[in-house]
Amino acid sequence: MEELLEILEEINPDIDYETATALIDDKMLDSFSIVSLVTEISDAFDIEISPKYLIPENFNSVQAMMKMIETIQDEE
Amino acid sequence: MKNILEYLEKSAEKYPEKIAIADRDKSYTFTEFKNSASLMGNHPSLKNISNSPVGVFASHSAETIIMMFGVLYSGNFYIPLNPELPCDKLAQIINDSGMAVILGNNQEETARQSGFDGTYIDFTDIPQNNDYAIIPETLPTAPMFAIYTSGSTGKPKGVQKNHLSMISFIEAYTDEFGFDENIVIGNQTPFFFDASAKDIYLMLKTGARIEILPAEFFSFPIMLIKYLNERRVSFISWVPTALSIVTKLNTFSEVLPLYLEKVFFVGEAFPAKQLKKWMTALPDVRFVNLYGSSETAGICCFCEITEAPEEDEQLPIGKPLSNCKVFLMDDGKFVTDGVGEIHVSGDALADCYYNDEEKTLNSFFIGELPDGSKSRIFRTGDIAKYNENGDLIFVSRRDNQIKHMGYRIELGEIEHTAQSIDGVAKACCVYNKKRQKIILVCEPSAGSSITADDIRRTIKTKLADYMHPAKVLTMEALPLNANGKTDRPLIEKIVMKEKN
């Protein structure tokens, strides 16, 4: 969780990630941020995020992202 | 041809029931498009003025295009406004252009918050009668639109173009690539961005349909490609940043665009690695690299890419489109061997920088062409050379202008904005091209306790989002070179070393 928060802070430090639940729906993260985010998460957690995971629901909150990371880790 | 509206009249006559413009929620046939635009053009507040600038809030929706043409039917010219801009920035454009009327779709509040006290007309105020405007007697040389771009002094720079420039471009463009009414254009570039004019006027001239692609799909490209398939999009002309998102996220392993025939890219260099992925996934598609600048209508050079490039290969800009003369000059002499600045001549040239004679004289001049004839010439500021095939290759910029996510940005504008903040003595902005990050370094004024975070937050309220620095750093004193000027190369070296 800490590591993920660090990545997100680096992308946009002005968002309160601990409470945000609609990062995508409220357009807080744009397409360019998503690409950086996916690249950084893949590197930091040593996982491959296949395109089927790239849906808004998986990126709306930190919790959702963590859950997605764990699912991928379990699969691998 | 009298003016650009003749294309619309012709297409509406030829394809009355064919869809011209579609976004996610709505669509307009050529007849509906023409009727709505011409009714809008008869709005009393627009009929009261002529050959004057009219603002149009350029949301990513079908109505934006209709409003632009409403302005043209009234015999005026439009200035697209980015509705997401901070109010300060909008106010600068509104004041600089002196626009007395703004059109929008439920955006009056944004106009008023930006200090606009003229007439606001809403899309829903289109007169509901049969009082259609006829094509005005606008001359081909009359202004058609002006687009504001980043200006190095912090003052926005409006590039004004006339009807003839767009007619000249669109005729050459359709000819060169054989576009007809059967293509479906997938528009990505926002309508306040000059590159979008290529999509709009291609629809107008050929009778093809323009599909305005929802911006949010670019975050989740599987949805985007599925949408392209659903709408049967056959042609796209996107900025490389948008194309790269698709391949960086490995979208093609899940879904392929089924109807695409042509993929064009414009606005910045396309990283060869990503282009290769596109070309490998779509072997039957035509790929073309386009080159142009806001000071010419559309584009002025193109290069068809027939073989997937090597990973570190630089794509050529190519050869001139038939309506342009493009050549290199250095120190007043033509260059055929070696590097020189790209110069462009032809009908596609912009008229001027709006209300800025000094800048206009600096970039546009009358001079001799390589064939000895005299003509108006535009100096692009891009340095290039020829390769062994006679194709132009971009080398560098003459100034501190960069391309970031397809947008043209003057680093000077960001520096100027930073220096206008209380507590900032000096600022130097650099671009990390590899990581695509804008980095701003500031020297706080003596005695000021301003932090990098304070500066970053203030900048966000003053500049368009694509210009926000990814990182702001402070230095007690910016290093100076032997001439006592800020040592930009040294600062670049220092910040690039950090993990930026």
C-alpha cells in the first residue's frame, strides 16, 4: 500500500488518495497518468498488468488498485 | 470558391441524410448541421457585427462544430476556447482578441468568471424558425479562425488564418491521400487545438462522417478500440501520445481495430518503438507521419512509413504537400546539404499573429524562393536536414519551444508565470524528453519562505493542465553562465541527473 501511494503521489501530489473513491469517474487521473501508473505499478510490484485489467473500476481508488495487484500476483 | 462554407452547402446538397458529425450521445446529418449552423448565423447579436472575432467554447462534442460554422455563416471568424483553462488564462485570450460575443453550450458561467461582459449566446438559443442565413459574401482572404497557442513572454499568441489557407490545404490533402465520402474519421484532437481542423474540414469537403471520440476512452484503450469498431472508424489522425497509450498498454493483444485503413500522426515525433507495434499489429494499414505548424493551415509535409522502423530510428518529416513550398535556409542562404531552418511558402500560410505586428514581422516576411520568384514566407523555428532520399529530418528547435503530449509549449511561458508569483525571483524550465516531464526550477526571492509546493500549487491555477510542471524544485541561486545569464544547459544537466 505504501509503495502504491508513493507512486500516486509522484504522479499527482494534490489528491487525497486515502479517501478518494472515484479517481477515474471524477477525472482526477487522465489518460497520460494511467499509462505512467500502469508502468510504475508493473515495475514496483514486478507484475504484468494485462489489458483486461484496464477498466475504470480497478483504478477508482487505492483499495481497488491494491485488490487488482493482489489478484494478478495470485494468478502469476 | 467564395469561402469555406461552399463545401458545407455542396456536401449538404449531395448527402442530405448522411451523418456528418457524431459524438457518443448525438449525431447530426449534413442537412441538420447546415440548418442549425445557418440559423445560428442569423442570431441578431452575430448579425450586428462582421469580420469580427467570436469565441466558441470548444468542448469535445458535436455542438462545438455547429457553433463554429454558425459564426462563419454570420460573416465573422471564430476563436476556439478551451473550457478547461484557468479563468486568468481565458481572460487573457478574451481581452487580447477583443471578442464581443461568445458561443457556448451551458458555459455562460465560465465566460462570466473569466471577466467576459459581452454577449453570451447559448447553443440552445438557436432561433427555432426557418430563417436560414445564406452564405455571406466573405472573401477568401477574410479571416476564418484564430487559434491561441503558448507565447514565450507569457502573453497568449493568436494565429489568424483565412478561408483561402484552409481551402488550399484541404484540396491538396484530399487529393494526395484519396479521401472520399466513405471514410469515417475518428477525431481525437480537441477542437481548441489546431490539429483538429484537419478532421473537421476533411468531413466538410468530402462528405465523410466525423466521429468525436470520448476523451475518457483514452485512459482505457480497450474501450477505445471497441468503440472505433462499433462506429466503423476507418481513418485516424492522432497525436503520437494518444497512439502510444494504446500500444504501451498492450491493447492489441485483446482487441484489434477492424475497419482502420489509414493511421496518421501529427504534432510531435512518434517513438519508433510504439509505431513498430502498431505496424506489426496492423500490417494492411497505411501509416503516414505528418508535419505542420499552427502558422500554416493543416500540414505542410508528410512521409509515408512503409516499413516498421528500428527502435531508435528517427522518422523523416518527408516531402512537401502539393500546396506548399518547403525549403531550408541558414543565414539568408538556401541550404541543400547540411542543417537549416525550415521555411514554408504558399496559400496555406496564416495571415498574422492576431494584434501583434512585431511578432508577425519577425516570423513572416516577403522573400525570394529557391526558384527565384518572390513570395510570403514563414520561418518555422524548426531546424532540419535532408536525408539521402531527399526527405526532411527534424533536428532541433531554434528556441525553447517544446512538444509535450502533442501540445506546443513555450518553456518561457511557464517561466514567466512562475516569476510572476510573489516570492519567486527567477525561474528556469526544462524538459526531460525521455521521461516526457516538464521540470521547473525556481530561485526564491531573498527573505521569502516560499516552497516548491507553494509554487507548484499556484502554477496550477494559472496555466493549462498540459503545461503543469511534473516537478518543481527550488535552488538558492540559479547558476549563471559567463555572460551572467541563467545557465540553462547546466540546470538541465543537474535536474536530469536526479530521478525525474
